[in-house]
Amino acid sequence: MSDFKAAEGQAIVKALARTSDVLVENYLPGTLAKYGLDYETLKAENKGLIYASITGYGQTGPYSDRAGYDVMVEAEMGLMHITGERDGAPVKVGVAVTDLTTGLYTSNAILAALFSRASTSQGQHIDMSLSDCQVATLANIASSVLVSGKRDGGRWGTAHPSIVPYEAFPTSDGSILLGGGNDRLFGVLCKRIGYPEWASDERFVTNDKRVEYRYILVPMIAEETKRRTTQEWLEIFEGSGMPYAAVNDVYDTLHHDHVLARGMVKEVHHEACGPIKLVNTPFKFSDSEVSIRSAPPTLGEDTNEILGELGFTSDEIDSLKTEGVVA
């Protein structure tokens, strides 16, 4: 961590850029140019540098000077409008999903740029924005609007707008998601909850009918599901071939048998905190072992090592710390 408003801090960033493959920054467009740390300047130091800029609204366009925040982009770029209960207010996603998807898109873009550099020896500037990535992840909803020319259907909670039943239902101690995605699976659902005759009811015999009469069918199913616990329903639907899932909280998720079997929770030793548990990387390779190599660093923990690799002496590093240029 360096203060690039100071000339010494700028020199450190430039030294890092000369020997780095990738630089990622998330300042408003034009900010780093004031300090000689923009792509065009650093490109002169390292023509192979991949320089990724992440902003709220991109390097161009009428909103480019706006600061970007996940929740604002969720609202303005359509996600919040399609998230929440059918008759309720718009809702943000429980985690900063636009921030996360932008990071994932950016990592893909960086890998593509590295592949390009392998054949051209040239780096490039990558312009990534939360707004673009949010629009991209509207997926099938965006396609439906573009093809039909009509407005989206709004919020559906856990329900599917065009498949019934396909949503969460209450249990005596929580909720369970049930997916009767076609006529056969609806028959399986009816049989497992004890009402096989519903599958031949003229109001529910096809999905189009079930959509039409969802206001009758969904409460009928809910009246039955709330008579048993979530675990009891999981056991009833086990092996049925029908999609189903408990609606778990985060604690239960992180203690889930499958999550643990997949190695998604990892305990590591932290010098300052002792043993700590972390969420592991989701990557699984056939010929490479991927794991958490070290615990999260404390502020400035790696400063001496990094600056030492750049050729700074111990005295110079101590001076930079005293002056507040680095942490």
C-alpha cells in the first residue's frame, strides 16, 4: 500500500508496473493520469502491461464521471426491479453481486488479454464497469425484453414466472424449494405430498393451466408443506428425481455435508489470529492442486519483501514508512 500522491509513492507504482504482468485499479476515469499512473504513461514503462480499470460506469458515456456502488447499479440497471416478492418492494441481492460478477468478468478479460499478448507481445487497457456487467447478467430476462419489445414481468420472489410450481414453500420450521418443472415432475410432486389426484385435475393438468391457476395451486401445496419439517420433506423427496432443496441460512450452508465434502471450507493458521476458517477457492483441476497458500496478510505485512525485490534498501524502506508513503 503506497501513497501515490507523493512522488516516492508514484515511483514505487511505476517500478512495480515495469516488472508486472497485470495492474488493476478502480479510480474514477482520469484520476490516475494526474499522478502519471494512467495506462498510456505506464505503457511506456512496460509495453506488455495488462492494465484493467474497474469503474461504476466505464471510461466513456454520460455517466462515466459518476462514482459506482453495487446497490446503485443494481437499482439503475434492472436487477433490483426483478428481485423481491411479487407484491413487495424492490430488493437488493443479499451480497454485492454486481461487484462480484464484475470481478469475475474482469478476471476473464485479463486472461484473454494475456493470451493475446502471448502472440503480439503487446499489453492493453481493459475498460470494465459495474453497469456493463450488470446489464450482461440480466441474461434471459434481457433477451425476453429485447425479443418481445415489452417490459419485464417484475418481481416473482422465489417463483418462476412461467413454470408452476417452481418456488419456495413454507415448512413447519423453514422453507423448501420445489420444482415441478414439467407435467411428469408435477405428478411426482403430487404423489410425494400425498395428493396424486391433483395431477389429473383439469385446472392443473398442463403447465399453461397451472400458470393460469397458480393462485389456487400454490396455496394448496403450501398448506401441505407446512405440516412437516424441512428435513422430513427432504427425506420424502429423496430419490424422486424432482428438483428440491432446503432454503438454508449461511451457517447451515458452511456446515453442509456437500460443501464440506467438496473442501469449500479450509482452516489455515494466521500468525496474528491463530487458526481461522476461510471459504476455499471453487476451482477443481484434474492435474493441478489448488488451495489457500497463506492466510490473509495484515496491513503492510508484505511491504518489506515487495520493496526489497524492487531494489529498495532497508533504510529506504524504513524512511518510506516513517514518511507515510507506504504502510
